Amino acid sequence: MDFAAAAELKTLLTGVDLPADKAALLGYAVQQHAQPSRIAALRSLPQREFVSLDDVAEELLHVQPVPPDDGVPSPHGERARRRRPQSA
């Protein structure tokens, strides 16, 4: 799911009683006449309680927390900066 779709889903779910489990989110989305693709996205959620709509969106986007800046450079970040686009 992309950020725009997650934002749309958050808007659609505005008004659901939180915290809510997966079944409650799905039920509310159906009541709001959500598109089938949004229902499918909610079905992909794990069986747990969600405390906020941001919590739902983060799960759908698979957002990882940002690691603390401990002053140690990431080898992946450095390597990514050195890459150059291939010419066609």
C-alpha cells in the first residue's frame, strides 16, 4: 500500500471507536462503503488491537521506527550515496 492509499483509508476510518481490533476496523470500513481494495488491505492486518489510525497506517505501510542517531554511519547509506544511475 502506498502513502496516498493509507491516508485515504485513515480518512475513511475516521470515527471508528479506538482502540479497535481488526474485525472492528473491517466492520466500520464495510459500513462506510470502502472500496474492495481497501477492505483487502484491512484483511491483511494482523489480529491485534490498534490504538490509533496512525497505528493502522503504519502496519499497512510496514513502517519501521527510525533508529537513533548514534554517530555511527550506516554502511548501506554510504554505499547508496556512491551509486550512480546507469545510463541507457
